[in-house]
Amino acid sequence: MDLVKFICTDENLKGCTSDEVAEFDAYENYDMLNEFFGKHDKSLMCSKEEYFDGFDYNTWDDYVIIENGEIIARAGIWKVNEREWEVAGVSTLPEYRRKGYGEKLV
């Protein structure tokens, strides 16, 4: 199987096209994000200070799908350099998997 490397650039990253997906301010809404982490694995939970320690928040954007006031799926994009972005951290709660949420985020 050939692996294809896809690099997001200004030309091909057009932003979100799904009404279900919303840009998310992880810094301002960290408690909500941390709760989402805890539903995957309690060991992923940490304080806001720990999570953002050494983190350049200007190079990262989060996108989420929220249902009943809770994050059920999340993805981030990380700015590699001035022209390239990387999709990272795509995650869906187990009970919501296989419903296309990850695809919508990406």
C-alpha cells in the first residue's frame, strides 16, 4: 500500500464546510476540553497550566463537534511554517465513532 502525504497549505485549506463543526477556543474553554480528554483516558487530564506550558497557542487551531453541551469529537491543526499546516489530534468519543464525525472534522 502506498502512503500519500497530504500537506495543508493556504491553497488547499479552505476551512470548515460542515455546520456541525465549530472552531473552538481551547484556552478559554479548557475545562470542557479537559473533560473530553478524561472521557478517553483519565490519565490525559491535567491542569490548564500544564497543558499550555511551552505551547505556542498562535500556531494551533481546534475544531470540535458538540452535542448536548459536550465535546464528542475534536481535531486540531498546527501551523508547521508560513505555508504548511498539519491536521493532528483527531479524536472521537468511543460511543460516537463510526458515524463520520472524524471525517467531518478533517
